[in-house]
Amino acid sequence: MSSPSVQNILNRHNPLAEGNLSRVAQIDRSLRSPVVFFTVMAALWLVIGSIFGVISAIKLHIPEFLNIEALTFGRSRTLHLNMVAYGWSFNAIFAVSIWLMHRLSRAELRNGWVPILGGIGWNLTLVYGMFAIAGGQMTGVEWLEMPREVAPVLGVCFLLIGLWSVVAFSRRQTTHVYVSQWYILAAMFWLPILYLVAQMMILWFPARGTVQAITNWWFGHNAIGLFLTPVGVASMYYFIPKVLGRPIHSYYLSVVGFWTFALFYNWAGIHHLLGGPVPVWLQSAGIVASVMMVIPVLVTAINFHYTTTSSQAWGAIWGSPTLRFTVFGAMNYTLSSFAGSLMALRDVNAVTHFTNFTIGHAHHGMHAFLTMALFGAFYFILPRLAQREWPSAAMIHLHFWLCAIGTIGYVVVMSIHGWMQGMQWNAAVMTPAQIAAAAEPWNYARTICGSLMTLGHIVFCAHVLWMLAPRAEKRQGPTLFAR
Amino acid sequence: MSPAPAESFWDLSLLGIFLLGLVFLGSAIWALSWSRRSGQFDDLERDSRSIFDADEPEGVVQDRFPQ
């Protein structure tokens, strides 16, 4: 792993010095508008959504905080979930997947206005959906709270956006399909089916009884497992070897990982209903699938571990914003996935179900893994699209530490307290009022950790806007490095 | 007694979902067999390097903190 001089790097990546644009620079230039659009939308939703998260957390220890109808706990917490899920995660994943697919297919983006049109529709529909939730028009089905009329519009917009990853793939200039492309293609194929079936069976032609709950968690868990996670994993499989300049430790294992992931993950959602009035064989199947997820996760963990551990790699990881965030995300992907498999065991679930442990786990997966991995991707992608270096190293450090301390603190606080809650409830020695009172210090800690994450998000969003601002210093070249 | 309309609707839907499941499974099997036929598994050592090119070559760290 050599470290070329700064001048060499700038010369190699300065298209004007060579007289014409390199292939990579041409591809990056064609991707600029849609990817920047989705990134900015994602960053804005992230900040607003996180603020609603903090509002919800404060209400747990100061119930009279912002005591208006539109911001009751049920609504502010739902707004938080929908904004960070459909606003931040989906927009961010649109940006990263479009960029990755075109880069890996060595294809330029054509007709970039189509995904932008889809993106405008997607975000306007979300705004409508959020006002509907704030106005009390929510459905009461977790992960599908927006009124059902948004579904067809979101569906069409998703196709306009997601299709472009497929189009890029069909126009690929390469013979080999890299493992990240498999993950992204699969995600773009799986989500529309999940969304269609869930909408039909829950909101448009409701199935009766517990089938609704089963469909709900089949969708809810798979929206994470079959859409958000694969793109997060695709991003890690690209950026870790790419930035380090060394191929993945065992590419064979990564292929095994993809196919076992595809086989097991879609069964796992039923573990949300353990102990509920659904057939026991179905619960058992969900437990088996959840435990089998150890295989793809272990494969990924082994691969990332051996790719990133070498005599020189650690310095490169710590010295690169992309890798610092991505490797943090990769470590937490392993940890949160193993925790998820354990939480699906009946004996463990009997304690953790309905407690803060589950909420800690959700943030472990969605923030410590996915969000941090996506941040890493943006630190690599944006300078190449904007042709500018990030304006401030200090802001990147601040962003990393606020989010890293916030998210790990949150997971630790919620896991410890969740386990205590579960034991207290199961023992039935304390009254519900005593159990609620005992939660008070933990709720304060939760607010503090959530606030740290939110501050980190504000720093990130401000940094993105500063970098893209018209008056920011413009530098030549598609890729930029240490000055 | 003939089933209520809602019930017959759900019988049909169940069939539709079952067929959708088969399409799902079939697509996975097709994708796996396609990747074998098109040589995706022939030389994994070489293919693991497909992310590198002349612009961003193997052996060169591609990202650093700005200063």
C-alpha cells in the first residue's frame, strides 16, 4: 500500500491536465445532479427527523414538553420513524445505489431527469404524509403509518428512481457483476414486491386477524433487511477495498454471503411476534431464519476483519473519513446482527420483548450500522461529484465523534435499561408505576445520547451545504485528496 | 352455503400470493444459474479486483482527511 505524493495524485485525477476527462470523471459528472439532489434531501430529512426523535425522548421525562396535539408522543415518535426511514435512509440509499451501480457498471447516467423527477415526487409525497401523521391521519400500522393514498405515488416514484440502477446494470461495460451490484439489484427488485403485498394485505384489502400483524412484520423487518441492509452492505463491500486499495480478503465468501443472505433474511421478521397469537410453527420458522442469519453476517465480518487488519491498514482507516465511518458501520453491522439473532431466541425474547432493548437494537442497526456506513459513502462520493474537497476536517471529526459517542451511548443505555425493564416486568414484584419511575434516569441518558447524534447530523448537513454552496472554493479534478 | 364475497376474494388472493412467492423463488434460482453460466464464479481472485482501474488503481489509498 504505497502513499503517492500529493502532486502525483492531483495530476492523475486532474482531467484538465490530461486534456480530456478520464472515464471515471465522465461517469461521475453524469451522476452529479441526481446524486447531489438525493444527498441533500437525505441530509435535510435526517436533521428534521432526528429533532423529532429528541422531542419524543424528552417527552418521556418531561411529559408536558411541547404539549400540543400535533406533537403528542404517538405522533412525534411516528414522525421521527417515518422521516429517518423514508426521508433519510431511502433518499441516501437512492443516492448511493445510483452512484455505485453506474460506477461498477462503468456506465454513464443518461436521462438523469427521470430519477430526479421521481425524487421530487417521493419527497413531496413524504411531506404530505408527514403533515397527515401530524394531523392525526395515521394508519396505526408500524412502518406504514402514512395514509394509504400515498402508497401508489411513492410506488411510482420508487420505480422511476430504482429503475435507473437496473438500467445502469443493463448498460454495463463490464463482464463481471461485483458483489455490491448483486446486493443493490436484489434490493431494487425486492422492495417493490414487499411494499405492494404489504399495502394490499393491510391497507387496501385488509386480511383478517393476525394475518395483518404477520404481514406487517414481514414487511417492516424486510424493509430493513431486504432493502436498507443490502445497500449498506453493498456500500461497505465497495468502499473498504476501494479506499484501502486492496481487494476483499475472500471474494468467494462474499458470494456465499450474498446468497445465504437472500435465502434467510426474508423469513426472519416473524420474530417480532414471538409469544403472540400466531401459529407456533411460523414463530419457530422465524427463529430458525434469524439464527441462520449468523452465516451471512459471520461471512461479512470475517471478510471485513481480514481486509482491514494489516500492518498499514489501520492508519489508512483512521486517516480516511470514508473508512472511519464505514468500518465503524461494518463493526456494528456484525454486532447488531448477532444481537438480533440472540433476541429471536424465545428465552431471550421473553425478557427483551416490548422493552427499550428492542429500541436500542433498532438504533444499533439503523444508526450505528446503516447511517454511519452511508455517511462513509458520502464522504467519498460528494467530493468527486462536486469537484471540491470537504471544506473542514474539523467538522468531519466533530461529526464522527458526536455520532459515534451518541449512538454507542444510546445502544448501551437502552440495552441495559431494556434488560432491567424486562426483568422487572417478568418478576411482577414492582408496580407498573414503580417500574416507570425507575426508568427516569435512563430516559435522561437517552435524551442526551439522542441529542449528541442530532448535533452530529446538523454538523454533517451544514458541511454538505457548505461544500455545495456556489461560493465555496472550486478545485479541479474528479477526486480530491489531502492538500 | 356459498362463501361470502370477502372469503372468495381471499381465496383468490392467497393463490396470487402463492404464485408471487413462486416467481420470487424462481427468479432467485434463475439468477444463480445465470451467474454460473455467464462465468461469474470462474475466477473470483481476478474478479475481486474488478473495482480497481487505471484512475483508481490497486495499491493506492483513495481517501484522506482534508487538511
